[in-house]
Amino acid sequence: MNFISIQSYSNYIDAHIVMGQLEEQGIVCWLKDEYTLTIDPILTNALGGIKLMVAENQVQRALDLLEAQSREVHKTQVCPKCSSFDVDMISSNRSARNWFTAISGFLLGDYAIGGKKVFHCFNCGLEWNKSPESE
Ligand SMILES: [Zn+2]
């Protein structure tokens, strides 16, 4: 079975947490260079970190799981255009382009003001409707 490195970690604990999460989902994986790096952390940068190795035929599923987790961490969406995580929910009838609307929205609350909510990407400026599965 071939294994492919899908992610690298400078931290032994992070690497183990992710590997454990993937294993729970039935992904066959292991950590490359773990032993070396645990003994001599100075080598971490030289070797490019602890590599998460995943069975070749499960790589896509593993990447999907990691992506789902990072969304969970960010509690937000990924921009469908530029894949930025710098995304927030705003009212479609206002845009947060100047400080006044940003502050009044913060003080009064978007939900108090009402209006339709859309996602806004602060990286490329794209706005799109809330996806049904996030309701
Ligand atoms: Zn974007």
C-alpha cells in the first residue's frame, strides 16, 4: 500500500490528535519522522516537520475530513471563489465597507436590524447566500 504525506506538523501533540481523529473515521495513517523529531526537535524544521502519511486510496477522504474540521474550528464558511477563511455573515442591504456601518451593526446587532443575511468574503469581496446545510 502506498502512503502519501498530506500534512506536516511541527508539534508532536497536534500530529497525534489529527491522526487519532482520522483513525476514528477508518483512515489508515501514520506519522513519518515522528521518532527522530521527538528525540531531537531541532531537526523539525530541517526535515519539514512530522508528516501525516495517509493510504493513497484514502487521501481524498482524509483531506475532506481535515477540511471539515478546519471549518468547524473557524465556525464559518470557505469562500467558494478564492477559498479564503476570512468570511463573515453580513446583512445584504448593508455592506461593512466603512467604519460607521460596521460599528452600528456591531452595536445594534445584525439580527436586531433584520434583513437578509449573506456571507461576505473580505479577501475577494464575493457575497453569496447562506448554504442550506448550515441552517
Ligand atoms: Zn473570496
